[in-house]
Amino acid sequence: MRFLQAILLLAFLGAIGLFAVQNTDPITVSFWTWKTTGPVALLAIVVYLLGMLSGWTVVSFFSRSLREVTERPAQ
């Protein structure tokens, strides 16, 4: 099982590396009054990391709420 996980991880990292090498064109992202220019791959990685952070926050909030509901004594 670990061997399969290692192969999948290497394939995923290889795909990310290939994407980064092939997408070096600069793009501009605008949000309200803020603008930034950078390579497509870098901005995609930043968006991915922000998505991981927001997903982790939602899961943490949900699990804490669920734990509070299940640990309360019946009234």
C-alpha cells in the first residue's frame, strides 16, 4: 500500500512540476483595488494553498461543533 501511495505522490508531484514548467506566462489578478502579476503556476499554487487553508478551517469548525453536540449531557 505504501508503495502505491509513493507512486501516486510522485506522479502528482511530476504533474505539478510539468504544469509549472509549461505555464510561465505572466498573468495579472485583480481583487478590488489590489493587483498582482505573476506566473500562472505560482498563482495556481497560491490559490491551491488558500483553498487548503479554507477547507481545513471549515472541517475544523464542523468537527468541533459536532464534538460539542455529541458530548453535551442530555437535558
